[in-house]
Amino acid sequence: MSLPQDIFENLRGFSKAMYSTWFYYPPAGIMLDAGEGAASRLANTVFGVRAVFLTHGHHDHIGGLPGIVLARNSAMGEKTLPLEVFHPAGDPYVQLQREYILHLARGLGYELSWKGLSHGEGVPLAAGSGSWTIQAFRTRHVRNQTTLGYKLVEKRTRLKSGLNGLSEREIAAIAKEKGREAVSEQYEHVLMAYSGDSLALDPADIMEAEFLIHDSTFLAGEDREFNVHASLDEALGTAADARVGAVMLIHVSTRYKSAEIEEKVRNAAKAMPAGMRVALFHNAKKIVLREP
């Protein structure tokens, strides 16, 4: 199974524009946004959530957070596991939600921590391979306010480019003489990137991601009244420019019927690079509309 397919199979969530958006990726123990209904859908698996990363403070992305916090204090599971909530620094709506939760959830049996993030900040993850971090990057959604996207990054090691033509014996000899740092270098590889609500992302922030989750609120740009969400063509264009392995479109407006959404995404996907998978996450349904 390819890595993009593995991510697609493991990802759980819900996305209905204006109502609720959230995603849970068990291998990393992370939740991306926390829209209404997340706790009721996750049930006892909520204890697998170790960290929540909020893109912004709109209700459809944070309305389910009280349920997550309280469920981890009373459901059937390990009630002492800590929970971290990361969010755009200075978001006033997140601050109001935090105050509400602190009043509502007095006497928690576990540690609940909050941290504001800015563009470029990283958070090491305890779950996963041990070399995973979540990195925040700037998105464009709310005027005069920080909104963030997130990418799951893995630190990897590769042979230094100048040594590619050497034999294994020659490389081993250099390593023995000068140390392993003389023949290898570390680099960061994006496993998964998430836009939250946003206009088209900057491809430089998500370059060569294995899996991209991107806002596609509008099937056509002319349907957009306010410049705060991406269209189908913009989302796919970003995926192509960033050379991602797979793109999953989310947050499609409720003005469109399900059959219309699937048809238009399938047709638009035909123009994508041959090796790219295109999928749709609409409500709680995951659909692959173009295989690589």
C-alpha cells in the first residue's frame, strides 16, 4: 500500500461547509480542527487524540472541542492521558472557547494545555515514528487575523547528492574515515498537509507533500461571494503546482448536490498529473475519484 493510500485509509473525520469540519489521524494521535459532533463519532477512540490543532476560531471548526475535552474525562478509556490544544496565537474566538471549557470542565482528571502558534512554528509529536513534527503555516481566511494550516513532517536521512555516483564500498570508506555526517544529510519530508478554511495555499508551503487536504468550497470561482475560500480549480491547481502525491478536497458548499459535486470533481481531476490521486471528503464519506 502506498503512503498516500495509507493516509487516506486511516483518516477519519467529517466536513460539511458551514456546519462542522474535523479530521483525526490515529497514527500521529492528532486531530485537525474540532468541529461539532467529533466526540460522538469518535466515541471511546477519543482517547487516541493526544493533540488538537485548530486552524481558526470559527464555530464549525472549534464547536466540538468541549465534547472532546469532557469525553476524555468520562468515557471508557485511559482518563489520565494529557491533551494539548494548539491554535493560532491571539485568536479571540479560541480564547472565548478556552474560557468556556475551563469553567465547564473543572476537576479534569488529566492535564489540558493550550498553546498559541505562529507561522513557521513546529510541535514535536510523541506518537508516530519518533521523528514527526507538526509545522504551522499561514493561510488566508480571516482578514486582519492569523489563520493557520498544518503539515505533518517527517525527518529523514539521505545520501549527500555529491556522492550518488560512488559505490557502496567507496561510501563506506568515506564514512569510516570522516564519520557518517560526511556521507549523509537530514531533510524534511511532508507526509500530510491541511489547509483548513482558506484560499488556495502557497505551493511552497506544501511542496511534494504525500497527501494534501484542501478547501474546495466552490465548484466554480464565480460562485464565490467573499474572498475567503478556494474553488475546485484553485485547489487542484495548488496540488499540481506543489507536486503532491494525492489531494483530498473538503468543505464543499451545501449549495451543491452530492451527484453534482462528484461529477465535477471527477471531470476536473482528468487534467491532473498522471501519478496523482484525487479524492473527495464530503460529510462523512470518502470517495476516490481518480486513481494514480
